[in-house]
Amino acid sequence: MVLFERTRPVPGEEDAQLAKIFYLTFDGAVNPPNTLRILEQLEKLDVRATFFVEGHRIAGHERILRDMASAGHHIGNHSFHHPEFDKIPLEDCMEEIRSTDEALYAALGFRTRLVRPPCGILPEDRRRLLEQAGYRINLWSISVKDWLGPDAETVAERTLSLSSGNEVTAVFHDHLDTTADTVALVIPRLRDKGYELMPIPY
């Protein structure tokens, strides 16, 4: 089941009907030094991605976020403390998003409408309120389960085996030691399969 939801067309979408698009996304940012290693690989390969940020990880890492945005990567909201949204009250869910929104604005000077709930869990009442507030929910079509490892080559091969169709949204995690090496391995192979890599549109 495809979980990524796009609520408005991408510019030139008519021409993209036959294109193969791969949305490369990272959850749980910011986690130096591994985030920096990922950014270095993305720069070498000329790829822009989407980083979903946890609010409690922003303080002290504002410069990394600004550099990330300046490089053309897109920033999303992944809650403040990463609770599962079906296990806390509705108002607490909204505060998780609002607090991260404010912290991102303070660091970057702009607001993101992209939201990915922790673990992809979002009860309908929470979804409805977030959408009414103008947020866009973004989940994924494949989980590469990078936390299972055991190494970058295995995760890269797992990613390739799961990637099919004209549009893929994959979730990786930027705190893992293997993610930067996985990125370096998998991007050229995805291009060989005909995929264009890009960030989720704002």
C-alpha cells in the first residue's frame, strides 16, 4: 500500500507521467556527524533530499539546518519528542508539531508544511486537524528497514529490490552509521534503473 500522499501537483507533472521519481527522505534529523556525512554524499552526487526533523534535536544544530536548506534540501516536521500519535492526547500531538514548527522557524526563518508523524502513525482525528491547519502529511511507499543493517551494501540492495513503479518514497534514518555509505551506493544504481531523485515538493 502506498502511504505517501501528495496533495498538490508537482510543476510539470503532466510531463512527469512517464518519468520515474524517487523521493529520498531521512527521518529523525539532526544527528551529527552522520547527518554531515550524508549531506557530503548528497552534494557529491548532486542530489537533493528531504529531512524530517525532530524538534528536540534542533538546538545547537541550527547551522547544519541552515546549510541543509541552502543546499536545496527540503525540511519537514517529525514532531518534537517522537511520540506515537495514537498513544498521546490529541492536543499533545498538535503541540508536538507546533513546537517543532516554531523551532524550525527560529532556526531557518521559514515554515515548512511537510509533516511526517512518528512511526507513520496518525489517527484520523489528528490527520484532520493537521490538514485543517495547513500541514501536508507525507509518509512513504517503502521502508528500507535500514536499522536492521547489517551493512550498507545489504541496505542498498534491499532498497533496489523494493523500488518499483514510477514513483517511490523511501524512508531512511540519518542517525545510523551506515546511512551515508548506503546513499553513496544506492543513488547511482537507482539512476541506472531510470529514477530521478528529488525532494518532496513543499
